[in-house]
Amino acid sequence: MTRTSSRQRIAFGLAALAATFGATGANAQEGSINIICSVQAEWCNMLQTVYARTTGVKVNMSLKGSGEALAQLIAERANPKTDIWFGGTGDPHLQAAEQGITLEYKSPVLPQLHGWAQQQAQQSGWKTVGIYSGPLGFGYNPELLAKKKLAAPRSWADLLKPEYKGEIQVANPASSGTAYTMVATLVQLMGEDKAFDYMKALHRNIATYTRSGTGPIKAVARGEATVSISFVHDGPGEKMQGFPVETVTPAEGTGAEIGSMSLVKGARNLEAAKKFYDWALTASAQEMGAAAKQFQLPSNKGAKVDPNVPDFKKIKFINYDYAKYGSSAERRRLIAKWEKDVNSLPR
């Protein structure tokens, strides 16, 4: 990425934020907010730069994966140092809501959001809200496939083929929201017993379980793995950097993440945090995701959808139960079962 393109994206964001707040925004928004950001670094940095420049608010931003973010919020719950948690898979946000770590808030922008985002808010007791969605699928490197004379996978069943032995990467569900979404998707798609039989068979073809959910598709793009189980919206950004990577969603059906945002209970800068929260739900603010080469579907119905965003109308989705599979007890149970029954097996 060049400095020029980065500046262009920040300029785009500044224009969008100015349109949202108007010319007097900077005078009305002085103060500071502390944000944990669980999306890609460029998106986090754009949010920080644009909001600070346009409103006069000092934005203290720390970048953490969703599992690490939840652990920090639990650790500091008696004396919170964070005001807002932005982004990351919705399951940990629902767990934070369940544990009373986040705050009930009904933004006036809620009616502008897609139904799945509003449902996320309702299921959490209005303690979190959906800000984007992205489908689970596969990434693959067409150059490696051609070299190894392998066909591109089109289904969950394809990944069990013996010719894929050692060719697949996926993250560890204990540390990755992406991989936990895979476990929960398979359980809902196949039933629990068949899903775990499937994951035991898949285990034989896995080269490595990464810590990060984006690690596998980056490895595929760079020729370090042939196939990944990933969120497919992570593919276009890699391809735009010149890497050979394509994506597909499985024919049997798949799940999707709902990336979320939450206000922290006991936030020191609550009023300033609410203003950022409202702004982050607007169409113009959500369009910054694509400007930062992140291609999830925005939750605001008025946001322009970049052509690189997966076409949800062409994807077969399961009826994903976010409330059940976002609960702490169910997540702990499924991850413990995966560790015992799958990850302990030889390959």
C-alpha cells in the first residue's frame, strides 16, 4: 500500500465524517474515548484518524483480536479502562453482554440497520449491535492447485478428499472467532455427532491450526498453504495486493459472522463513547470498511456496498442461532469437546 492511497482513504473518511457531523462537529465533540478495535489495522487506524481530526476527540485505540479483547474486558471489569469495543466476531460480544460487562444502549440509528444487526442487539438485551456481516467459506491458491493438479474445493465434503492431506489451514477455535464459527456452523448443519465425525476426518488433512482467523487465508495467498477455511471477505484484499487467491462458499450451506460493537459498563467517557457508537452505525462511517480494503457487508441499509463484498443473495446460509452459539457455556462446551475429540488426534 502506498502513502498516497492511504492518504486518499483518510481523506475519504474525513469527508464522510464531515457530512455526518456537519461543520460544527469539532466544537461539539471535545473529550477523549478509549477503544479496543478488533478489525484489521488499516480500518482501525482510519477510524481513529478520521474521528479525531473531524471531532476534536482524542481517540486512544488498541488493536486486539476478539478473544483477547474479551479477556481484557473481563480482567478489568472492576475498573474499566475501555469505553467501546469495536468489531470482531459477535460471539464474544454476546458473552460480554451475558456476563454484564457491556452496557444496554439503544442507538437512535438502530432503525437504519439490517434485520440481522437489529436481531443481534435484541438478543443481547441491547448490549451489543451488529456492524457488519461476512460469510464463512474457503480460500484457495489457484496456482498451487494447478501445480499439484488438484481441483478447487466446492463443498465441505470436498475437504475430506485424501488428495488434500496436509494442504488445508484453519485457525484453532480456542483462540479464533473464525474457527469457532466453523465449529458452530458444522454442528448446526450436520448435527453434533456427525459434525464431530466430520472434524475428526478433516483433522487428517489439516497442515496446521493457526492462532489467528486471518492467518490461513494469508498463508494461502502467499503460497504457504493451498486451501483455507476462512471468512471469504478476507480474500479480495489479499487479491488486490497481487496475491493469487480465490474464495468460494460451500454448496451444502454455511454460517456467517456478525461483527459487533459494544459499550463497556462503567466506561469513564460514556457520553463521548455514545456519540462515537452512533456515528459508527451511520452509512458514511460504515463505508470506511471498504475504503480500508475490508469487504464485509455493512449493517446500515443505506451504506454503499462495494462490488468486492460477497453477494449474500448467491450464498446458501444456514439459520445460524447466534444466541445459543454465542453463549459462554455453549462455546466452552464445544471448544472443550473439539480439543478432546479432534485436536488430540494424531495426523
